[in-house]
Amino acid sequence: MVKTRLKIIPLGGLGEIGKNMMAVEYGEDIIVIDSGLMFPEEDMLGIDLVIPDISYLLENKSKIRGIVITHAHEDHIGALPYVLPQLDVPVYCSKLAKGLISIKLRERKAELQSKLNVVPPGSQFTLGRFGIEFFPVCHSIPDAMGIILQTPVGTIVHTGDFKIDYTPVNGAPANISRLAQLGAQGVLLLFSDSTYAELPGYTPSERVVGEALDQIMANTPGRFIVTTFASLISRVQQIIDAAAKHQRRVFIVGRSMMDTSKIAQELGYLKAPEGVLARIDELHNMPHEKVVIITTGSQGEPTSGLVRIANRDHRHVSIIRGDTVVISASPIPGNESLVNRTIDSLCKQGAQVFYDKVARVHVHGHASQEELKLVLSLVKPKYFVPVHGEYRHLSFHAQIARQVGVQEENIFVLEDGDILELGPDSGRVTGKVASSNVYVDGLSVGDVGGIVLRNRQMLSRDGIVVVIIAVNKQTGKLVGRPDIVSRGFVDTNEAKDMLEESCNLVVKIMDHGGKHTAEWGFADNKVRTALSNFYYDKTKRRPMILPVMVKV
């Protein structure tokens, strides 16, 4: 009799930063860990968000027992408003995650509140053949959890996003003793966060940022403006604490920052002394040395609070010479130029700007190499799968696992869609499922594919040429000269002769079509090919060519 094997199927987050989603399957039961989004890369023109391909989950919908969430960052919960209405399964998460997920579901008008279940750390529950337990870890958001899965094949530990912080600002330190206990009992498989596997040493504690913010605020004569991630509640708490100490009032600006702070206050994760938080309409009557403004925009997002302030486009706040601005975040790869542009604009207007290169105003929320070694040494897994990161991060983490004694043949550097099958004594990759990007563009989800993106790239690179061809409805013969309109290709006035020459080429094609002239498919293809070759010879560029037939 063949024994059922455990299947591990990453649907996102392995080979990219973000879009985290992992399916764990045994027999007739599947549980899903996280459901995140990814922000678009530079070549994804016009795309708002990228979410995982859930084709495999939809095909096996009846097996899914629930989605388990490690923490409430966008790259772990952001896809829920898009996938939850399709899957219609319960979600298990922390109290803070439930609050922030509820906001996202309301924004998308996906009213599925009854599906959200709060699970406190340390408590155990069962989904199908899986026993599940959350354990607390430190990260850059409160209530971050790791997951312990008891399966018929053995115990799985998933760290979630984590770092080892012995002096966290919010909550308790990571439950290292629980990991050691599991390691002593025997762990089949460890999934561990690889985001900063390249960095040697240890990640500094959040406390060092609090000290830096306090010191800068103490030496700031004017307004103190600080931007960070809306979800970085511990950082917001540090700013509020420093403001109370220095007898300043705090103004929170930006919709996502206001929503997150409100939920965090209601749930008790954010505490402000009486009278410290102020309404935005009180700002103009407040002495500059008494003002702290917390806003979004740490990544240079065009519509965020700080960028609008830097562009003199904010309703309530504009830079005054003598302001101090602190950017309490590191640029996400790809956002560096946006952030630098914002810093330049702030400096031109007379602000003093502190950011991660000039002051310790940010520490990241992920484990560096020594912390990764510690977790591997405590858990002592038989099998190891590095998760959360681009391929080089996963490779670095695999190398670390080899150094601490995990057998080479038991380390699996997977990519999205791989099917890893595990038994108590063997593991191998047996196949692949669909795992492409699903693009969110405005209200459409998944309608934009590779062809549309390629067309957008072509338009952005070489422009478009529209050829309007009028033909006689009865005879199919050309009526007058075609009109050629170009946008983003050449300056119409300067390239008048070339466009006129290409117009003659179209006339020649249409007049020599013989019996095929009235067949638009034939003429359309011939016009495209001829003009494409002609323009390339003249300019070494290939604009998108769009012939349009008008019958008169």
C-alpha cells in the first residue's frame, strides 16, 4: 500500500519579494499559508498590483480547509480581497491582522467578515488532518506569528517574517524556547524567512531607532515631520512617545496611516497619552516647535502624503524653511530614484532631511545570517525550504543551512509552482502547477496578460502610428490619400517628408492589391509589414502600427 505523501506547493514568494502564498496538502486536505501581493516592477506598465495565480487552489477548492496568516503586511495579506471571494474559505489570524484585513475587504466591497477568525499565540486548533499552533516572533509589525503544523508525516515549522529582537518595542520577544522544544522532539521541515540572508551578523533592535528619533527631535527647533510604513506601528509608537517627552503634539496625515493607526489604537496596539494626538485643523495655530507630523510616503509613492508635501501639493502641510524631515524606512529595491527625488525636493525647500544613509532612523524587520543560523540550530529540521525572497536570497539561505549541518540532499531551493513531495524518509520535486503573475489593473483582475504588457512596452518605447485608409464600399478601391497620425514616434513637422513617403507606400500597396484589395485582413497585414520595415530602415525604431479602414 502506497502511503500518502505531504505536498508543499509555493504559489508565490519564492523567487520574488512579495506575493507570499504557500499550499500544504495531505490527502484530501489543503491549508494555505498567507495570501500576499507584490508591487509592480518597472516593466509592468500601468499595473497597480500583482497577486498569486490561484488556479491550483480553484481546481482543488473542496479540499481547502482555511488560510492561515502569519502577519498583517501587504505582501502576506494584500491578495485576500481578490482571492477570498473566489475561494470562500475561513481565515485564521491575529487580532491586529483581522482589523487590517477587514479594512481591505471593505475597500474592495468584499464583505466576508464572518470568515475571519482570531487565534491567540500558543493556542492550538485543527483544520482537516493538520494541527496548527501560532507562536510569537518579532517583526516590524505587532502580532507577527510563526506557524507550527502537525501533519501525519511530521512537524513543520514556518517562521513567517522574523528577526531575533531581545528588546522589542511592541510585544514579547520571539518564543525561542518553543523552537528549541520542537527541535528536541524532531522537526520534519523548516520554512524560514530569507529576505536578508545576504547580510552578515545580527539585525539591530528597534530600540536603537527610538533612541535616534528621540535625539533628533530633541535638537529640532522647528516642525518634526516623519514618514514610515503605515503598518510599522512600533515606529509610530516610538514617535508618539518621543513627542510626549518633548511636549509636542502629533498630527497623523495620509489615509492608510490614519486607518492603520485608528485600528491599532482601538485594539490596544498603539497608546497615546491624553492630549498628544491632534486634529489636522489645529495645525496652523500650533507653534512650530510643538509640532510632529507622521505621514506616509517613505517609498516616494506619487500620491502619498510626503511626496505631495514635497511637491507643494498637500492641502494642509507645506515645507517651511527650518523643518526637519525624517524618512524612517529603507527604499524597497526599484524605488530608490523616487525616494531620492523626494529628498532633493525637500532639501531645495529648506528642510533638513535624515534618512538611513545619514542616521540610524530605520532598522529592517528581517533576520540576518547569525539569526538564521540560530533558528536552524534550534529547530534541527530534517528538511529545509528557504522562503520569502528572490532566488539569490534563497540560495544564500540554503548555503547557511549546509553550514549548520542540514544534509545537502534535504535542502530544497524551490520556485513558485514547484510540487515538493515529502515522506518521513524521502523528499523530491515531482512536478509543477500554474504559478504565473496575476495583474490587477484598476478594477480588472487577471484580464491584463503578457500581450497587453508587451504592447504597452512597445508604445512606451517607440510610440504608435495610425494609418486611416478610406475605401469605396462597393469596389474596395482607395478613396483619396490615407491619413497617417503618429504619437510618441517622431515629431510630425520635422518628419513630414518621411511620413509623406510612407503614405505613398500605403497607396502603392492598396492600388496593387488586385482582387485582394477588398479583403481587409490581407491589406492590413501587408500595410503593417511594409510600414514596420520602412520605419525601421529610416529610424531604427519599430512603432506600433495600427491600420484603420473606413468604408465610404
